[in-house]
Amino acid sequence: MQEFLAICDYFEITPEQFFYENNDSVNPTLLSGLIHEANKLSEEDLDLILVLIKKIISGYPRSK
């Protein structure tokens, strides 16, 4: 188990990101950075960002 966690640390991803299958187009380092910065925000700001993300997703077809 320690070896697995060391691998995750090396690639700067969480164990959850390692096993997540639907993130083919998502850079795990970028996603990790986004989550790290989002943890610094207030709940109100997080709600605003969530609304913005949902608006962006609903307005644009996702390219692969």
C-alpha cells in the first residue's frame, strides 16, 4: 500500500484520481490544483463557481 501511495505522490494525484475511469481528457495535475485552490474559498464563492461551471457545461458541447 505504501508503494501505491508513493506512486500517487510522484504523479501528484490522489488515489481516487488514479482509479477514476472517466477523466480521459482531464489533466489530473490541473484538476488537483483546482481543488487545492477551491479549498481556500468560502462556501458562497464555491456556490458561485459551481453555477458558472454548470452554465459553461450546459452551453457548450464537450469536445473529445
